[in-house]
Amino acid sequence: MERPVTAAAPPAAGIPAGAVRQYQERGWAVIPEVFSEREADRVSAAAMRVSAAELAAHPGERFTVDASPSGELQPRKIDYPFLKHAGFRRFALDPRLASIAAAFLGRRAYLIRDQLFCKPPGFGTEKPYHQENAALLFDPPGDMLVTWVALDPASEDNGCLRFIDASHHELLDHNPVPGAPYHLVPDASALDMSQESVVPAGKGSVIVIHSQALHGSAANRSSEWRRAYSCHWVTGRVTCGTSALAYGYSRTVGQEPYPHRSP
């Protein structure tokens, strides 16, 4: 079955005054209380079931698994959750997310991919500073953004997002981290830490992230999970210097009707 993964660009209810301007100037903005606690908890529960099955099947997969110093394993992330559970598909296609993406992009938004981050309590690992577009090469860069939904309260203790403000105006060279090649990072000398913002978010809040905003998160040293659902959105005019459009859910960006194929 095919169905469109699209959204028109009406004004999105609940976007705080000044949020779009902040996004344009700083590369990120927070929209509080978009989803209820019950909605967030439902997605988190599905995430625990799906990630437990993946962990049992692939315990040595470092890309999706975090390990404590004592050897305890917990899920790090679910890649392409949309393809793995009907609840994830309903969540990613929720009109509120698509409306927010369209409002910040300024035109119709198309869902390309998603990820679900788990960051387990006690030893959820750091995500180094990086720019999404370094691995994807969408052009123009302002035609791609991320909606990051806090499924748990995200605090400084459990590894909330951090940003380098106004870093989205330039794409930096990135290289793999030795021993963890799934982390692509710029040279540390390129980070202006005087412009760092630590950004807590309440459960159900959405953080909108420009494709080139430098962002990351510290390790989770708390006793609480810090789960989050991330979706990538693009406009219909975007081009791409990688294969990202080929494996995206909206298979034919630039041509109607932008179908995805359900699993």
C-alpha cells in the first residue's frame, strides 16, 4: 500500500511567538507540550519492546547498543523505527509534527527518515557535536530540518540536547571518531563553546533543529531514561549529494505524489 508522506504548510498551532525567528538566528527552537504524557509514554513503551527484541537479536551491534562498565547492555537507539512498528508510523505521521516542520521550512514538508534515541540511565553514551547535513548533504541546507520529540523529560543530568548557537550558517568538515565510526564530528577547534546553549525539554516537547546546527548531548549519568523520537523533513525542491533521498520514506522528492512503501 502506498500513501503520501506530505504536509501542507498551514500555520501550526502552539508555536511560541518568536520561535521561527529564533530558529533562523540560532538554528534551533523549542515548542513545549506538543504531545501529551500519555502519547509520549505509549511510544516509549513500544520502543522498549522493539529495542529489546533487537538487542536480543544483535547484542554486539555497537551502533544501536550501549554497554555499562560492568557489561550490562541496553538499547542506544532504534534506526528507522517507522518501518518496525505501526505505533511509530502513526507517531511520525502525526499532523502536528508535519505542520510544525512545514511552518519552519516555509513550505510543504516531506518525511525522509526517523530515529528513536534511548540513552539508558547510568551509562547512556554521549553524542558528540555534529551537523546532520554533514552526512546527508541536502541542498539548500535550509530546506531540511529535524523534529526531535522528548519522550521523557530531558535534563542536563540525563543528557538533554546542547547547541552551538548560530552554527548553522556554515557546513564544517566532519570525520569518523576512531573506534566509533558512526559518530561523524568536526574538529574540536571549530566549536565556539562560548556560544553553547544547554536546552532542557519537557516530555512531549518538540525541538526543531536546522540541518546544519551543531548539536549533541552529554552522557546520561542519571537514574532515568532519556528517550526521544527524531524525524527528518525536507521540501520538495531539495537535492541531495548522498543516497539519503533514495532510502527515504518519501521516495520521489521533486515529483508528486511522494509515496512511501509500508513494510
